[in-house]
Amino acid sequence: MSSNPPRRDFLEEWSLFLRRVPLFHELEMEDLRDVAARIQLLSLPKGAVVYREGDPSDALYIVQSGRVKATTLDFDGMERILNILGRGETFGETSMLTGTSRNATMRVDSASNFLVLYKKDFEGFLQKNPKAAAYLHRVISRRLIDHPKKSLYPVRNPEVFGMSLELGSVEQMAFLANLALSLKEQTRRRILLIDMGPQGGTLVQALGMEPASTPVSALRADDFSDPKIVDKISVLHPATGLEILVLPADMFSGSLQRVLPAFMLLLHENFDYVLWNVTQAAHRKQILEECDCLFYAHKGENDELARMTAGLPDVTRSFEAVLGSLKASSSTKFFVPWAPPGDGITVPHLTKKVLDRIGRAIGKLEVGFAMGSGASYGYTLIGMLKVFEREKIPIDYVSGTSMGSLLGSFYSSGKSPGEMEDIAHTISKAWLRRNIFRDFNWMFHGGLIKGETISMFLRKHLGETEFNNMPIPFACAATDIMTGDGVVLREGKVWEAVRASLSLPLIFTPYKKGNQFLVDGGLVNPVPTSIIASMGADILISANLTSKASERRVSLRRVGMFPASSPGFFNVFFKMIYTMQYQIASARGDLSNIVIHPETGNFSWIDLHKAKQIIPLGEEAAEEALTKIKARLPYFADYCPVPQRTVRSSSF
């Protein structure tokens, strides 16, 4: 890292620039010239670290051009973005003046120039200019006591995605247009689609628009210093607000190659997300080096994305889309149902659904639903899902514990809330008596009930489906009874994992999976919010079905399972379970953004024959939470409405 003192011919230019910097703008021109004379210029490439959190404070920095990102490490070691700073903004002054170490890591987000004022030079200026010193101390003192208002949405962090698409030209056009429209619908942010392929003009026409009035071929290097240049050469889709820019494949060749960093800076300053198709660009590698993220779409399995990422170490995020597959997607790899497009860009409903999810993933708006344990109280989960379906609340990840794992697996496998409700209504008193008696473990080896009936029930409704074939990513919680450790199940046959997750100790025999004996996940994780967070969800919705034992009633006699002369063992046992799960759920730090807690005090855990009465309680609780949920999703915002686009029917 090297810096250079100012040349004499730069002093006036830098003095005028400092006048526009908030920290200095009230100083007299003579004072500004004095500051400019002490400043040194520092140029850094993308990815360089200006300083790290904990470093000693020896200078303040002014961004002359480019962008810098302030980050810190959370308690779990994950990097969190605190702020994104651009031209005219300052950083490092507070810690420099207070003598404390740096409280954030500053990393260059695009090639940048900084004006640096080192501590000894700054102190020399303050000693020479007492009036200016008093003003600057007042400004910085206000910064120390002012706290930014909390927001539902993260710090604005513009991202440019380099798109590499191994698809035919018509499929590229359909995929790009629909992904960009989904991103616009889901985030309601300012989105730019840049296409450097031969189908660019066709794409604009397919969306019912005319080419830009200013031809790109007429651009000169100097034009890229104009902040409004992108507006002049792009076109606006009137129905959605999506902006499209068509560039020739050799756009950044010759004399224009050197303006690529400046053009990238304009994109960051003017847009929230940019999807840049560089598939056929003449300088593809150079453009990708300047991009923040990568997106690779193709048909079939290959490791091209890994090769691309390895060659671009500064990429912060990467996504992959495999077209033509119905496998379960992950947080970064998406399997997109795909049929060759006909005329235009219309895609089937299932395709749009996955593209919408990719839009939420790019916008960091993926929704996870943690379905807690609670036996018959789990029927409320069906009511919640009915409300989510009616209100079009997307669910991108599901985790479940015990009854939550059973219903979560049904939903994630593709069953609708209505189908789940129909299944629940088949559980009657007679069904319970018949199946419990038939499955009773007369040897009482490991539990009262062998679990064969529930295994047959699960296989009937889930078949031999494995986790990697679930339409919605799913995981469930279990407990290793021999060690007491929590276990997250995400591989293998789903029915086996669910059988383990709902095996309440002493009631069901443990389920042997490998070398483990697994029982109910509610013993250690009754509300599995941590699981959906680890899966990649950004917005965490949890259904907490636990409550104090004093709020619960237990009576096995009411379902005819035990006579009136039965001892109170089961009352004691279930009260113990209630208390344990309630205390665990209460003691855990709540990761959830929204917690749904239905009122089920008038029912017992064993009221499995009362789905009709319990399901509406979940609907009521979900209705109450709707405002909070929708506030987290820009899709439901009143501002910037984006109309629903039509889809075509198709089978895959």
C-alpha cells in the first residue's frame, strides 16, 4: 500500500472536492487548502483491505472515487456488512481522534482512490487552526452520540452479477428476462439487465419496447464520467420498472477497456442489482473480475462454476442454476423445471416459482418456516400453512421437530395444506385405539409403542422419497438418546428421518439409524429455528407450540386409552415433557424474526382426533402475524407495485 503527496496543480482541485465532503464543508477555503496540502493520494484495487478491525488508528480516509465496504465479524464468525461508502464519504476519523483501535474492517469494493490524512498531519492542522478544530470536534462528537435507526431491511449493498449462460440464444433470452422480472417483483429494488449477446435487441422487442434513443456505438471514453449515461443508453420496461441495457460483445475493447472500472462504479451508484450477461463478451474474464457475484446457468452437471470461482477470488457470492431438473434446490444451487420456450418469453408456473425463489435468494429475502413439536397441537401448523398459501407467503425452507417434522415433510414433498387437512381428518378415536393396540410393545423394550404403524403411515404418504428430491428444502431435528446430542437429519429417506424425529421417549421405541438410537427432537430443539437459519433462510418464521405445564391438560382417559383406575404416571410424564420443552424454548436465544404462538390451552397433546377443532387455531394465529411477515417482504409493499406476469401451463 503506497500513497503519494499532492502535486501543486491538484491542490485547488482537492480543496474544491473537500468543500463537498460533509466533514469539511463548513471550513473556510483557506483552511481547506491547508488540509489539501497535507493530504496524500492512495489508490487500491478491488478486494484490497484498507485496514482491519482491531488495527491501530493512524489516519482518516476520504473516498475520492470507488466504493469501500465496512464489515465486522458476528459472534458466530460470520461477516456482517455495516455500511457501504462511496465518493465524498469519510471513514476512520472517529477512532483516530479518540485513540481507539479500528472498530470495523474496510475492504475496497471496486477500484478506488482515497485522499488520506495521517494523524500527525491532522493534528498539525488542528493546532494551527483552533477554530476549525472546534468545529470538527463538534461534528465528530455528534457522530459518537447519534445512533442510526433500526431498519427491517439490510444496509444497501449494490451487487453486480456476472452471468454465464450455457444455453441457446432463445433460451438465454427467456431465462434472463424472467429471472430479471422475478428479481424485480421480489425485491422491488432498482434492477438493470445488461445483455452482451446477439439476442439483446430481440429481448427488448419481446418485452414490447423500442431500442434506446442514444446509440451505444456513439459512446466515447469521456461519456462514462457522466452519472446519467446509463439512463441515456438503457430502456425502461414501463409495466415493471425493469431497466435493460444492450451492449455489443466488444464494447470494452480498445480505448474503452480502461473505462470498465468507472462504468462499474456507475452501476453500483445507480442500481441495487445488476444482472450482466457476459456469455459472449469479448473481454469476459476482465468483466467478471470487476463483478461482485457470479451466476452460472446450464443444463446438466459440471464444475464450470467452481473453476470460475477459483479464478476470481474476490467474488462474494455465487449461484448455479441447472435447467431441466426437478431436484431439490439449496441456498446457492437451484434446479429449475424447464421446457423449451416457444414464441416470446412466457414460462410455465413451476419455472416461475423457482425463478421467484432465486430472486429472493439474490435479494437475501428467502423465507424459512420452523415447525415446532407439540403432538396434536401440530395441527395448528396446517392452519398456518393454509393462511400462507392464501396470502401467497412464500416458504423456501422448512425445518421440523416431532409433529412439526411430520407435517413439514408432507408440505415440503408437495402436499397442499388442503391435502394435509384431509389426511388429518382421517385420524379418529377408533383409528387411534385400533392402531395403538396393534402396535403395542408388550415386551416394553424401549417404549410402549413399536412404531410400526407410524412407519407404514409415513411410507404411505412419503414413499421412498429422499431429501435431495424434495421440492422445498427440508430438515428435521432428532436426539441421540445415548449421548443427548441434537441431530439434524437432511440425508437419506425422509420417512426414516421423520420416524426418528417424532419418537417420544418411553412412548415410541427409539429409531436406529446407523450407530445412533434416535428419539424425539423436541428434547433438545423443540422450535428448530436454528436449522432453517443454517440452511440459508434470511427471514425466519417460527411456530412455537410449547407452553407452561399449568396451561396444559392431560387425560388419556378422554380418548379411551386407559381406564379410570389408571395411575397418574402419564399425567406426570406429559407434564414433565411440557415443562422441559417450554424451558428449552424459553432459554434459547430467539433467532426468529416472527414467532407464531397459537392458543391451544383447551386441548391436550393426545387430542389427535380433533384436527377439525385445532386447525382453525393455527389460522387465527397466522392471521395475527401476517402484518409482521409481509413487512419483511418487499413483494407486498405498497410502493413500486409490480404486476403479476402471465405464465403458461406445461408438464415436465
